[in-house]
Amino acid sequence: MKLAAVLVAAVAASSSPVQAAAVPGQPAPDFRAADVNGRAVSLADFRGKTVVLEWNNPNCPFVQKHYTSGNMQSLQQRNTGSGVVWLAINSTTDSHSDYMAPAKLATWFADQKATPTAILMDTGGEIGRAYGAKVTPHMYVIDPKGTVIYAGAIDDKRTANPADVKTATNYVAAALADTRAGKPVASATSSAYGCTIKY
Amino acid sequence: MDENHGMRTLRLLTPILAAAWLALASSAAIGQSLPRFGAPDPHVKASLIAATDAAVPGQPLQVGLRLVHDKDWHTYWQVPGDSGLPTRIDWQLPAGMTAGPIEWPYPHRLPAGPLVNYGYDGDTLLLTTVQVPANLQPGTPVTLNGKAEWLECKDVCIPGSADVTLTLPVKSEANPSTQAALFTQARKLVPAALPGLTARSTIEADRIRLALDLPADRKAESLEFFPLEEARIEPAAAQVLNRRDGVSLYLTAAKPVKADAKSLAGVVVANGGPAKPGGWAAVVEAPLVAGVVSAPGTAAVGANAPTMSLVAALGAAFIGGLILNLMPCVFPVLSLKLIGLAQHRTHSGPMAAHGIAFAVGVILSFVLLAGLLIALQQAGSALGWGFQLQTPWVVASLTVLFFVIGLNLLGVFEFTFGSGLGNTRAADALVGKSDWRGSFGTGVLAVIVASPCTAPFMSAALGYAITQPAAIALSVFAMLGVGMAAPYLLLTLFPVLLAKLPRPGRWMELFKQFMAFPMFATCVWLMWVLAQQVDAGGVALALGVLVAVAFALWAVGLTQRGSTLFRWVALVGAVLAALTFAPLAMTEAGSSAKSSSSAGWIDYSPEKLAQLTGEGKVVFVDFTAAWCVTCQVNKRVALNTDKVVSRFAAEGIVRMKADWTNRDARITKALAEFGRNGVPLYVLYDASGKPTVLPEILTEGTILAALDRVKLASR
């Protein structure tokens, strides 16, 4: 019994937990990755601009909730229009059935009429682990100085039901509004909800 | 891995799933709530059942949502962990009836890649108590309706829902239903507060220690903690149980750490939970206070390394033991042993006995040392590994021992027992006891001299061991011994390998004499250690002892060659040696210890360190001791090289020296915080105060690379 528990612990310990995290108030971990068009994108490129990171997996019902309702697209459009950089990041490992090749992922975004600044391939999961991203959609907002100002869920309705978008409080929109108004972000963290990222 | 399992099936399923999602999406877009998931088959079957065959007016009615999961599929607990959603029930009940919250059975950890969720698989019953109004008229049946919603996951997640319904007659008395047994079973799995169980918790940075006082009839061989609030602890972080004094569970707080939290609420599950024999679960609410939480034995703090499991610790201890053989303070003794082996190479029989005796000697010594260490630790002494060398009389005794061995190797006198005998004696020793005794002694000696050399892996294993129950600590130490003895045991058990060793001859006598010089070199090192602990007078006394010992042994040697006259001379020499040694034995360490901080280094203190890191300074701390050879080598080849020194200076990095040559409780404690119990330990604090542990064997490259990383991070 005891031995079994020890063995379980050993196995659990062998896969290193996602513990590094981007924490509001602290510098955002820098990263460099290829986007779906093979272009190298690095966070440092966008110093001086507000950056939104959206963890994405088109096969996740929670991601679908925000795309079928048009919620994510409208957030992207409104904010990229006013100078915000929006990076969609897919950390699904290529051995998982949810994995989408860059071209396929690009097509999905195009079909959704989504307008992120770039769609990044994080197949190795390095960016996800550095940020402590756990679910899709896990959302981060980074201020022009490179400090994390929001980390967590997209909104407060923890469901996969697209109808809930209408009545939800959108934390990302609120954080962006606060920072645009030059105010500190009122709620800088929340528990993200969604599908487990397939690292 | 779980991720790859059934991947092919999933690939085939993907188009179907995609089609299903499309259906889901389109229906959802019109604003409808989620339909029941039609295709493919739902992986979780839901039904509503009752414990009794009727509802009784004025009495609570026990109902339950039964979730039967397909193999490998699961749903979530009230706090789902890293991802997932708790199952919900929206009730539509007849007027006057109210349903309580779900009474959750204790959950299981569900690993998903690097993440961990909390939930259920198999057949689960989520209990709910429904209040039945007293004015309900018997005769007319009541129908309970509920809409259950959950998230079902395997390596993909699908929202699931079901409209569940249950119609019951209303009677003045009820009997157990056909499913009553399920309820009895499920009730046992719902944790409640346990009378006599008290809990308190301490938090330091992101480390939390949950300390439990158990009622006498409860044991905790294993323990898991499930938080009742989200974002309080890191679900995937290893939870380490320490049962040294009381029961403590070490947890990792979720980032960002909620600084204003005053309590930590959760469910503790012991010994596998109530479903297992001896298992139990309870709800705890522990007051949370800021304080000191030393690491329970992590391998390296800065690297987010998971806490060492027993298997890993035993493996590391074995490797550490192997490496010990190559350490400068062990190799000379073991070379001696090899000479012994070569001498006996023609007799394959006793050789195995030699090897086994040596191994037993090594292992027993490690276990004894560990036992002693544990005993002292429990007595509250702030002692650590290598503590033997923190006492001057021990250092002096070791000097004498090595000096005596050196004289013996040079041929001044003969040991009349043990393995240092000539070829002729070895033949006699075939049946004699003296031979294995000698091997056993070599094993013991090897361990004594190995203790200051905390080789890589060893200190992490030690740090792990010291936080564990005595049995585990002892087995880790024994494993160090096994590792150390392994090469010799192998050589003796498979003498074929010994054939690769050169044939005996005059070279052996010369080599044996030559080996006296590493012994004398060791004496020089030990004298240098002693000089850090006592004043010049003390050193002179120790040297005086050596002269007296040399004199006595010279007389012994002459006696052995037949000059009986010298027997009394030997006795005089021995008495002289003892008299000289006496005052040394009474000298306390540190009475005149010199501050050996060299240029550019400041002395370590926890307050000073906190102040400097608070100011945003990058600080390098060198935990060292004069008797630690590895430390001295690192100093030469890496820490004090021009390149490194100028780099430290150029970047204004503060260098701190924590000198553990003499006992220092604060340094012992600092080492423990890094899960260590010995030196060297090198820690680099970046501008934000985050520590990175550097390897124990340093090169210029490692240090410069670490400085680069810190520079990059602070940018």
C-alpha cells in the first residue's frame, strides 16, 4: 500500500508540474516563437504596446464558446483597432489528437473571421509553461512596460455555453479598459477555466 | 503516456467529434442551452436515485446524482484543480421542497500531462439532501426534476448534461430503496470534520506547511490535501509528508500568493481514503500564519524541481555513493584496499568474503552514522552532515589515525591484524577471521573519511532523508553505502575482473610505501582544518601528539623485529602521546576560531541577506567549510579565478560566505531550507530575491552562465 503510494508519487514527480507563472505586477517572461506563417515573433518586439495573450485550441468547447458567440473576435477587433497587440498561442503538442498544423490552424482562424495580430505555434509548450498557462482559453494582459497586469479567465461565467457570454463580466475587456484609462487593473487575477492545455 | 494512449482511435474519432461540436455550436448560437450530447455516445451516464422508496412529509429525503463514467473518463470535484468544471445540478422541485448543496465524496488526483485535476471516475454518487415539507399529503406522488451539467474529460473534454427525474410516492413511513446500499457506501466517502483533529498552517513565500494533530485512533501513512478554495495551492505540485514530529504536509501555494488569507480549508485524505482499509478523510480548516517553512527536501529550489521521491532518492544515494569513491579524501584509503585485493588475487574463495565484509562495513557505518545523526537531530542539536569534523578532538584524532596509517605504509611497524599482511599471511587467513575483519575495518574507515565529502546527489538525498521517518532515512543512508561498496564488491565477486589488475611483485611494496604520502597529505589538510578551529598552541599540541605517536610506533616496530628491550619505550611514547592529547580533547571548537573571510567576501547572516535582496542586489552565497575538500577545489578552479572575480565586481554582485567550519545553527538552518544537510551549496539570488541553486562542482563556465541568466532576467 505504502509502496504503491510512493511509486505513484515517483511517477507524479517525474513529469515536472507547471509551476512557473506569469504573475500580475511582475515582468512578463519573454518568448520567441514562429507564427502560423513561419514568421518569428518575440514579445520584446511589442515593447511599448499593450499585449494580450490568448491560449487557444480550436477543438476545445470552451474556446468554441467564445468563437461561435463572436465574443473573442469582437474583443480582438475592438482592441487591435486601438493599437493593442493580440497574440493567440496554441500550445497543443503534436502527438495529441487536438493538434492542428500551422496551415490548418490559420484556416480555422480565417474561417472564424478572427483578427489576432499573430497566431503562434508553441508545440513544445515552452511559452505555456513559462506563463503557467493551464487551460484554453487562458488569458494574459501585458502593459507597454512589459509587466503582467492580468492573468486568468476571460470572464466570470465558467461554462461552455455560448449563451452565457451575454450575461458574463469580461475580465479581459475590463483590464484593457482600466489600463486605457490609466488606472490600475481592478481585478488582476481570476481562476482560468476551460480545457486542460494538451502539453 | 496518457496523451498517446488510444491516439489512433482518437484520430479516427476526430471528424466525428468535430461534426458533433459543429452541431453543438450551431444550436448554441441560437441561444439555446446545451443539448444533451448525442453522438458519439455520452461517456458519462447520469441518473437520479433515492435512498428510500418514498418521501416522508417533514423528513429529509436522501437523493443522489449517480454518474457512471466510461473507462478513462472523469468528471470533477467542487474544486476542479488546474482545469475542469464542478458538476452542477439545477433543481426544479415541487412547491415547498428544497434541495441542499451537493455533498461531495472525497476526490482523486487526476494527472493530465503536467497538470493535475481533482475528480471522479468509475461509479460515483453525488449526495443531496432534499427537505420535504411537513404539510405534504401522503397519497399523491412527487416528481423531482434536475438538470445536471458537468464536464467529462479523457484527454479531450466535452460538456455533458442530462435532465434527470425521479418520481416517489409520498407515505408516512419509508423503507430503504433497492439502491440504499449505494447510499450507505457513498455516505462513508463524504468527508466531515473529525473530532480530535486539529490543524494549523504556516506560509513562507509560496511554501505552506500544514501541521495536523491526529486523534489517537488515526494514522497517516500517506496524506493528500485537496483545497476547498480555488487558486490557493498549486494542484500539480508534489505534496510532501513529513512524520518526523507530528504530521506535516508541505504544499506549494498557487501564484499569485493570496497574502491576505487567514486560513486554509480543504479535505485531507489519508492512506488512500475511506474506501481503503485504514483509510480516512476529513475536512480541515487551519488558521494560516506567516512563518518559517523550511523546504521538505527538494532537490533544487530555484529550478522548480519536484520533490524527490523515495525511489529517486535511493537512486541518487547509490550514485552519490559511487562518486564518493573518487573523492580525494576517500581514494587513498580505497587504494589501500585495492592493494589488499591484489595480494589475495590467487585465492578466489575468501575474496568474495573480503568484498562482502567490506560492503557490510561500509553500509553498517553509514546506517550507524545516520542513526547517530537522527538521534542528535531529535535531541535538538543543530548538527549536520560532516559534523564530526566540527569538533577539534575528532579532527586531531583523525590526523593521528592517518599519520599512523602513513607510518605503517612506510613500514615503520606492522599491524598484527587486518588486511595489511604479506602474501604468506594471506594464505593462513583463508580460514582466519583476521582477514574479513580487516576488510570490515577498511569499510568503516572509508565511511568515516568520506563524511566530509558531500558529493553531488548525496546532499540532496541527505536532505530528503532527514525529513523522513527514521526507516526511510536509514535506507537512504544504507543505499549510499551500497553505492560506495559496489565497485569493490563487484571486483571481489567477479575475480575475473581482477585479472585486469597487474600481477603482484616488488612494485606493490613500493606502491604501498608511496601511498603513505597521500596519507600525510591528508594529515596536512586535517591540520589546516584544525588550525581554523583552535589557536597556534592547539596546533602545536596536535603536532606534539604526532611526534609522540611516531616515537611509540618506532619502538613498536623495533619490538616486532625482536628487540624486546623497546617494549617499555613504546609504552612511554604512548603515555606521552595521551598526555599531549588530553588538553586538545578539552578544547571547544570556535574558542579562537579565526574569521577567514577573504577580500571581497562578506560574512553571511540571514538578516544581511534579506536586506541586500530587499534592496534589489544580486547576491551570491557560498556555503562552505574549511574541512570540505570539494569547497576548496571549487574556490581554486572557479570562485577565485580572475575572470569570475572581475565579473562579480563589474556587475556589483555581493559575495557572501557562510562558513560552516564550526557549528553554526543559522547556517545549518539555511542549508535545511534548501533541503541540504552539508556543504558545498552555492546559491545565487537575483534582483527579485529568487534563489537559484548552482551545481556542487563548479566551473568558471557554470558561474558565468548563471550570472548571464540573472542579468537577462533582471532586464
